Amino acid sequence: MTKLTMGPRWVSNNGKDLIVKPAASVNSHSPKLKIHLEIRSGKKVTVITGLLTYGTDRLNTIAKELKTSFGASGTVKNGTIEIQGDKISQLKLWLTKNL
């Protein structure tokens, strides 16, 4: 197969075009989730940002579920969820399953 110089088409050896579907578009309005670790007073805090569009009630519900799942304390402040301890890998797994 040889690729045409322009467009998403491929030409097979028998001369028929093979159409390649474009990649699915990403919703530009979806929240951009960011997880990072901060050290405050010598203690680690995992912070989840980028969920402002979820609203306070939903953030509180998510934080409550996270605290219960991880056995850690935490809070919701200014549209961010803070969970005590280094929980980045656990959070990534939980968020991909539940959000």
C-alpha cells in the first residue's frame, strides 16, 4: 500500500481506495483533570484539580467516596479535592473506573 500525499486515504495494490476513519474528537468542554502531590508541613497531600465544572455537591460526594476507599482523610477546597498521603497511583485507578 502506498499513502496518498494528501488526505486520510490509502491506495491498495489493486487501485481501490481504502478509507481511514478520523480519530474521535475530544469534547473541549470536558474537565481537564490533574493530579499532583504537595508537601505541606512535612506531610504529603494528593491534590486533584480541574473538576470545577462538577459542582460542590458532586465534588463532596467524590471526596467522601475517595476517603472511604483509601482510608484517608481529605477535604474539598476551592474546586479541588485534597486527600492526605501519596495516593496518586490509587487515585488514577479509581478515577478511570468510576468517572
